[in-house]
Amino acid sequence: MKRWPLNKAYVWERLPFLRLLPPLVAGIYFYPKDTTNKNFFVYLIAALLLSIITYGITVFRKQQSKLSKAIGFGTLHVSLFLVAWVLCHLQDDRNRNDWFGHSIDTAEAYIVKVTGAPIEKERTWKLEVNVTASVVDNQTNSASGKAFLYLYKYDAPGINEGDELIVPNKWQPITNTGNTFEFDYAAFTARNNIHLQQFIPGSKVLIHKYATSKDLRIIRRIHHYCIDRLYRYIHDDATLGLMQAMLLGDKAELDIKLRQAYADTGIVHIIAISGAHIAIFFMLVAFLFKPLKHRRYNWIKYIAALPLIWLYVFVAGAPTSAVRAATMFSILAVGFALQKEPNGINQLLAAAFILLCINPHWLFDVGFQLSFTAVLSIFLFYRPIFKLIPVYNRVLRGIWSAVSVSIAAEILVAPVVIYYFHLFPIQFIVANLIAYFFMGIILIGGLLLLMLSPFNSVARIMAEGLTKLADLFNYMVFKLQTLNPQRFHRLTLTKVELLLTYLFITCLAIFLFNKNKRYLFTSLGCLCFMVVSFVYREYRALSQNMVIVYNAGKQNYVDLISGKNSKLIISKSGIPDDVNFFAIKPAHIGYNISETEIDTTSNFFTLGGESYFILNHPATDTNIQVNNLIINYKIKERDVPSITESLHPKLVILGNILSSSKAAQIENAFKTHAIPVHNVRTKGAYIFKQD
């Protein structure tokens, strides 16, 4: 009997969400930043309805021509693109009529509710608040929106989560510092619907209502209870910080050097509740159901794991990364449980589609990108890598399986890590094996500690054991950190190079799986373009000459860059860690600087025909002409006339050595003498590049 000939299904037929996800992602990515036009949403809905109607008319026709199929295909993707715009518009709090930002021109004060534990900064307490009402003419009007409140420590009252405060209308937009290659903090907060902030002394804040434990949500009460239990039994600061971060997603107590060590070794994911934590809990459930060996009972493992995982997420306080990871696991688990032949990649794409519909801004979340690429990479590459070396010993087979997972995940994760964090941990295989081993023990031990905390003697013994384990783990991580070459901490990829990298990986993988030479040539072409891009960037780095005055810290940082060398002129020896991490290091990585010299004596230099003079004291007996004058002392208004007469500057640069208010006064004083001023506090870092 002859069989009916079977045609091989196209990839989008086997993975239908591969067709649906790209237009949604494209719509989110290209959503316009400025949607203040009141008619924007009306036009958007009209365009979406028109696209859907056109799609319906063309798809449901009895006779389908090539043109109608093309129109149907196009309108489907346009509809999804516009759906993404609608979702982004609805997600943006600024489009709500009661958003408090609409009333900052008329309101006298606002009532806000503290939504998290206060975070201690150097001079302030940082509070994330929800605005609940605005006060206009002594009357309260309903309002909504999130914001940051910074209270200066010297007179800040005791404030806890859930307290309601009355704060003045001193809101100001969140802006970046303007330093080159800096992290876009304003965009990051905007995607979390936080656009405004204010810095105020505690005397300007009134306590409207103190919160009791009953005023907090049950999730937050459980979270605070768990934090309190850890504080009670764990007395080692490093262990306490690790336990709070790993178990409860609270990184406030985590040591900065320890966090950096985790990042440098490629295991920073262990301190953010994410897919790794969910995977460990699933493996625990799978172990408990190990007697059910038949494949028909696999669905029980997934369904049984769901309540345990969501319980853990709630205990952790339901942070965004945990909710996202649990949601993705839930979708995958239900898909695996219901399908006889699970399609993991399609279910992963479906999970990403649903998550982006819930919150489109998650597309730009680094945690989401890393989680998605890691799982996708494991689905694609784990089995081929595992089959490369046949291992028959049970123990060695388990170790090789874990190594294969690490290698597989790194294939698609590494480009993202290099793009965002500029590093590639060469010891990631060993580090991940150690991390997953200790992470599993510490997670389970931590949960047991919380469950057995009413029994003091047992809890103390467990806490001591966990402390020793954490000490050993941190010791091994610090040792591994030293193995990574310094050059691997300064890697860069542009957006174009990132896309070329993924295109290269995709084409090379297709060639290796299907032996299609066209994809081999395409991958080699991508590699050639990448090499050209690298060579061009190296040429630009070797020929660059520039001056940068950073907007960072409490003193001036003047960076004289020539080729790949930097001379950093500062008035005091030593650079604070935060200044180096947030301002100088990103610029040096971006400009491919290899050598940095610290200079505390120079005060004059030239570049591209422009002279620069660093003024360290009032100008009294000096009579020279300079193009650019950098004020490097706490100048007084009375000093301005003598400076203009003796130095005749064409431009005055005010750095961070002055406070914001003082810099504004000095700027106005120079402008009265018709001398332009670059105030780094308001205009961002000063950058001059020689052509």
C-alpha cells in the first residue's frame, strides 16, 4: 500500500509563534517616545481596526490569489505591530488622566505612599513611592503614578514601608548625567513608569499616616518576616547579604565587591531570582517524583512544581524578575503537560509573546533578554553538545550534562553579556558548576531555616552550617575571579556587531545541523563584516584626540585622551569607586583606552588649536588669554570680573566642584560678561573632539 507523500513543514509551521513574535517585538522597539498628542491613541486604534478588517476580508475569501495572500500576510504583521503600540500606550502611566505629572504646575503638595524599604545612600534615604493624591487649594484630588523621593539624612524622620507622607511639589524630571557611554538611567526608570523625583530635607515632609503590619499586603508581610528571621540567625554580613539576595531578591545588604566577583565569573544570575532558581525548584520536585519513571507521568512533575514555585515567588516578595520567570515556567509547564510531543522552542516563543503582552517594556529588561536567550540556547544546542562525547559512567554523565548545559547557554548569552557588561568570563563552566551546586544547597537550606526558625537551637545550627557553606563558596568565587584576563573585562560590541554575531551563530548552526553550504558562506560573510567593523573601530581609537570633563563626584575629573592612552587630571589622588564605575570606566571601555595615567599637577594643555587652563585659585596677577577655562576651586562671584580681565576666556567650564545652586550663580555672573558657560551639572559632560 502506497503512503501519501509527506511534505516537510516549514519552520514557521512547526513554530507558529516564530511568525507572531517578531512584529510584536518590532512594534515595541519602534514605539515613539513622544505620544503627548491627545489624538494619537484615536488614530492608533483606527489604524489597528482598519488593518484587522483588511486582514479578515482577505483571509476569509473563498478563492485566495497570491495578491490576497500577500495582503493577508502583511496586514497580520501590521496588526501585531500596531497591537504592540497599543500595549505600550496603555502601559505608560503618563497617558492616564490622573497621572500626577499633569498637575505639577498647579498642585501645592502630594500625598504619597512608601512602597518599599528605604534604601540608604551616602547622604540621603531613597524611597520609592506611589502618589495617591494631589493637594490643590487645600483640597485633595485623586492622583496616581510612581516616583523617587530622596530625603537628606541629617533631619530625615523614621520612615517605613507603607507609611503615607505629604511632600511638597518639588518634582523634577529624572535625567542622565550626560557622561559619554553611560548607562541610560532615565530610560531605565521610564520603562518602570518612574519619570519624576525630588530631593528634600526631612523637615519638608509630613507624616500623614504610619503603617502597621496589617496595612501591608500579605506578600510583603511574609517577605518582612523572612528578612527578620535571617537577621536573627545569620550574623555574618557576607552570608546575610547572599542569603537575602538569593532567597528573597533583596540585594540591599549584598557586598559590592562580592557582587562584582559574581559578575566577573559569570554567575551574577544567582543573586537575582530568575530562571535558575525556578529550575532548581523544578529539579527538586522532579527528584521527589523520581519513582514515576514512565513518560506518561511527566506532566505530574510540571503541575506539582507550579504551586511550589509560585509560593516561593510570593515569599520572596514577588519581585519582577521572579514573577517573569515563574510566568514563563508556568506557560512552558502547561505546554509540556498538555502536549504528547512538547515543542519547547514554540512554547518558549509563546511565553515571550504573552509576557510582552503583559508588559511590553520587559523587552528592554536585561534580565528578560538573558533568560530568554539562555533557555533558547539550551533548547537549540544542549543535545548536540551532549552527544559530542559519549559518557557511560553515571556520575561523569551527570557532570558532563551540567557542563553541556553551561556551554549551550553561553552560546547565545555571551554576546548579550559582552554588549551590556563588556566582559566574557572564560571560567564560566567551572564557576557555573560550583554555583549551581552551592546554590541548590543554600536555597534548600535557606528555606528549611525559614521553616524551622521557631525552633531556635535547630535554626542556629542550620545558620552556622549555611554560613560556612557561603564562606567557602565566596572564597572559591574570589579565587576564580583572578583567573579572568583583564582584557576580557573590556570587550565591546556595537548594535550592528551584535546583530552580525547572532546572524553568524544562526547561519553556522544551520550549516552544522543541515550541511547547507549557503549558510556557511553567509556565516563567513558575517564574520568578514565583523572583522572590518573591529578594524575600523581600532583605527578610530588609535586616531582619537579629545578632552572630557566628567559630570561625576564632588571634584573635577578632566580626561585628556590621545589614541588609546588617557591622562586623567584630578586635584586629589584617588578616584571613588562610584565615579570610576559609573563615569570613567564606561568611557574608557567605549573609547578602547588601554593605559590610564593619573595626573594631579598639570593645569595647562592644548588640543586641536584650543588651549585649556585649569584654574585652581583666584586669578590675581595672571594676564594670559586662554580659549577654555576650567574652574577647579570654589569660586566666588566677586572673582568673576578679575578672571575675565586677566584670562579673557572664550568658554568657561564649571565642573562638579561647585554645588548646583552655586554653579548656577557663577554661570549667570559669567554671562553678564558675555562669556558662554558649560555647566556639566545641567548640560552634561563637556566633550571636545579634535577633527
